[in-house]
Amino acid sequence: MWSLKTKIAAGLVLVVAYGLLAIGVALSLPGSNVVFATDGDQLVASLPGHRTVTVSAFSDGQRDVPATARLVVEEPDVLPDYAALNTLFATHQWLAASLAQGTLQLRDTQGALHPLTPQPRHLTALPGLFWLQLVCGLAGMMICLLVWVPAQRDIALHSFALTGLSYVLFSSAAAIYSTRDLFIPGQLFMWLSGLNHVGALLFSASLGAFLWNYPRRAPASAWTFAFYAAFAVAIVIDQGQWVATPVAGFHLWVMGIFLLGLLGAAWQGWQTRGHASHRAALRWVVLSIVAGTTFFAGGMILPAILQVALPASQGLLFTTFLLMYAGMALGVVRHRLFDLERWWFSLWAWLLGGLLVMLTDLLLAMLLSLSGPITLTLSMALVGWFYFPVRQYVWGKLFLRNQPGLETWLSRALPAMLTAQQAQQDQSGVEQALSAVFRPLVQERLPVRAARCSVQDNGESLHVPDPVGPQTYLLRHAHEGERLFTRHDVEIASLVLSLHELVSQTRTARAEGASEERSRIRRDIHDDLGAKLLHLLHHCADDTKPLVREAIRDLRDLLRNMEGHSLSLEAAASQWHEETARRCADHTVTLQWQEDLAPTMLTASQFSEMTRILREAVSNALKHSATTTLNVTLHCDGEQVSLQVENDGLPASSECGPSRGLDIMTTRAMKLGGHCTHGAIEAGWRVQMQIPLLTQGGT
């Protein structure tokens, strides 16, 4: 059973992880060399060199799309109908794809074209409005977490916690797309907008369920169910676009569910008459909720519903929801909301205690420096440096008495051991595990292997035999010199050795199982699929036989890779030359093959991946461009293999096949520790690959 602090810590880790995920998604959005802004209904662009033009359209050389201020709209659901919303998503999908392909240009009102080049976004480039929305959403979730974890479980608390979850969902999603530079993949835009709608509708439903169940339970559970049923129905209608406009499919549902929730506050007021404490708590809750939601409803929801004025900045309005959660936190202090009592104060003290100590010390230091007494400054320094550590030490010795248990040393030893073994296969990891568990000041290796673990030098050192080599690990001064080694440490060291044996047995069993399964699969493929392909080769038409032979060759390469057999580079080059020549002949393309090879061996993985890279490069040249001549240059200097494929035809930009193939080639080269580049050259296309022979990647 987890302690309260452990649950809170786990929850906070999840909140922080979600925040980092949102930041990562925001950084993944493409930027460009041009800064866009709006001037009324027009889109203006600041070009490199501080020149500003009015954008009339975007072009990829084949298609022009009109440029309007709608492209940089902060919130897409304020558009008049779902058709406009879908058009916006589709336009952004085309813009992002064209920018990534390097074909996007903007056309100004004078008809001049200006190329746009993609640029990565950096952390410092994220605008302040992004951080404001994200931090407010995370802060609201953390407040809900601190209320929900220690409180007694009931429907009101669950609903309140869901408001925090929904708040961080819709605020973080909006933070990403509302602060984009301009470009965002349309699919991602659509998903983020959908997440924003899910969060907003869940927020209204959870808030309504909360108001109907706090401080008194609703007259029937059906009331609570109705709110979440309405949420589900609204999501289906909105995301399925069963109606014509976002107003009917989203905004009216958000407002309607929220107003039904406020009716619950009126019912609570009637039920709590004559009960002073409940009535005071209800007033505080309603005041907090109204303060946190009124601004957003009046500044965003109502203008979108009425279509009478441009909504206010959504990012700024999102921050007002934090007023609701801040009011709830103050209500816990003033009115003991949710019956949290001392646990809530203990948790807040745990989280904020360190911050308050630092702020108090800083304030005192500032005051003392202003007053000038040197002796008082030194006294405060001595108190800060010595009193607090001594007090915590005495408190731990007298009251906590926390001795490292099984989970403590195991949590230190196992990760250190596994990390060492993963970094270097011949490492046992015992040395790293002992260092993590005992934290000695000195750790050495003795050339003679001890018979067993033992404490030496009156507790100053610990001898531990290496389980895989003729040596002994000598550890001196446990816990960085804070204590001596004891017989209990001998038992822990023996357990570390037992842990190593268990890990070794597990790894051996896993390797043996994988090897047996690989052999079985290889036999089944050879016996079944190989036989069927040979049968097909002898009975198929003549024009199909080359394809079947190619499939048989691929099958042999696959089986060779599964067997893990190495191959000389000369033999590999011969196979590559033969296959490439045959494919060029089939497409009436002239092949010019050049090779300069040093004697070397390729692993099965290197041969397999390099074969597929060459095959994909040749496929792109033969299938996706008007190629008449193909030049292949293969070079090896003994340290790396270089492969260059050039053709005299440019790939068609409208086809998605080459782009996927190029990405796959890059991934395969990186798997081998090398790299793959590609690009246009004069009137052709070039693919280059360098693979280091010393890196056995992917084996």
C-alpha cells in the first residue's frame, strides 16, 4: 500500500511528464524562415531582411491556395461551420507537407514568389502565451491531485478531480495549436482540436456532477450519470459532425451542461439551509467556480455562439480557470472543504516546506544585510549550516529509524547491474551494483579471488568475490565514510551476487529461447515458404518468373540474416551488381557500376540492411523518375563502406513513395551507425550512404 506522499509524488511525476510531452509536441511543429502576422483580413509576412509583404496565396508549383487571416486563427471552432473547419485542417495539412518537401512558396500581392524553408522550433521560441496556458493547466491539475489523493472517496471528489484532468487537457491542447507559427500538420491540428473539445465538455460535465453532489449527495445517482451521458453524446455529435456548425455541436452543449450544473448549486443551497458549515462551504465553492468560469463563458463561448464579435484571446481566458482552483485551495484552509483536515496540510507542508525555508532565509539575509550587524549574519549562517542538518539527523535517528530494506538495495543494485551489462556485454555489473548499494569512498580490484564475502579491517572494508572472474572487489568506507561495514552488509553483498546469478540465468534462458525460436521459424520458412516459391517458379508464366526469382532471393537473404552468417564485401558487391544490372535491363536503363573495395567482411545485419538501402535507391530511380542512366559507385577503405547512386531523372514531387523510401533508407543507415543523404544534383538525383565497418549496429 502506497503512502500518501508516494501517491502524491507519483501523481506529480505524471503531471510533469504530461507537461514535457506537450512541450515536445509544440517543439515538433514546423517553423519557417518567414514570420507571419495578420492585418485585418489579410495575411502579412516578414521576409528575411526585414521586408514585409502582403500574402495573396501559397503555391507548391502545381497548386495555389489563397492566403487569408483565417489560416492563423487562434481557435478553429469559432469558424461558422464544420465545412470551414475541415477546409482549415486540410489546408494546413497541405501547407505542412509542402513545407516539409521544400516546394512551398508564398505569392505576394505583386505576384512575386518567395520560397519558404522549414526550420526547427527551439525552446526559447515558444511564446509566453504557450507557457501561460500550459502552466495554468498543470497547476490546476496539481491542486486537484492534492485534494483528491488524501480525501475520502465519493462522487463529488472524483468529479472534482476530473475537472482538473479536463482542464489540463483542453488548455495544453490549445496551448500547442493556438501558439503555432503558422504551420501545423492538419491531422495533428484536428486531433488537438478534438482533445480540446473532449476536455472542455468533460470539464462542464464533471463540474455539473460536482455541484450536484457537494456538499450533499444528489437525490439520485441518475443525475450524475446524466452529466457524463450528455458528455458522451456531445462528443459523438461533435466529432462525428452530425450537425452543421460547431455552435450546435459543441458550444451549446458546453454552455447547456454548465447551466444545468449551476441548477445543482441552487438545489444545494436549498438543501443546506439551516446548516451553517455546509452553507458556508457551498458559498465558497460557488464563488470560486463563478469567478473561474464567467470570464471564459462571456469572452469566448457566448461570442462564438452568437457569432456577433470576435472572441477574446482564448489563451488569456484559460488562465481564469485557475481562479477556481485557487479558490478551492483557500476554501480548504478556511472552511475545511472535502474534510481533508490534517493530511492536506501535511502534504502542502511537504511540498512547499523547502521553498518556504529558502524564501525565509533569503528574506532574513536581506534584512540582516540592511541592518549591518555582522555577528547576527554569522549566527544565521551557522544556524542554517549546522542546526538544520543536526536537527534532521537527530530526528531520523530518534523517530524514523529507517534502515535500508530489500526494496532499497534492490532498487539501487538492479538498475546499475543491468545498465553495466547493456553498455558492455562482458561486464557482470556486480562492481557497479556494489558501488550503487554501498557508496564506498574507495573501490578497488584485488587480483586474487576471495572464497566468500567478508568484513575486514574492523569494518573499514568489505571483500566481495567476482562471480565471473579471478578477482575480488575491495570496498572501503561505506556510505561515503559515514559508517562502518557490518555483518548485515555481508548478507546484502551475498544477495547482490545472488541477484547477478539470477539475472545471468534469466538472460541465458532468454537468449536460448530466442535462438530456439529463431531456428524454428527459419526452418518453417525454409520448408514451407521456400517449397511453395519453388513450386510457383516452375508453374508460373515466363513474365512472372523474374518476380518469383526476386522473392526467392529475398527469402535467402532473410534466412542468411537470421542465421547470423557473415559475408565478404566482394561477394556482397557481386550480388548487388548482378541484381542491379538485371533490374536496369528490365527498365531499359544503362547501368554504370564502379567499385573500389578493400578486403573486409560484412555481418549478416550489415549485408541485409545495405542490400535493402541499395535496392530502395535503385527502385526510386527506376520507378519514380525519368531515368536513362544509373551510376552506382561502391568504395571501401577498410574502415567504412561508401555507396553512391546517381540517376539523371528527378523524382516527381507529387508522389509520396520516394519520400517514404528515403526515410526508410535513412533509418536503415542509422541502424548500422552510419548515415544516408539524398538530394538533387543539376538534372538528376543522388543518394549517398556511409556505413562504418566497426559498428555492428543492428546485429
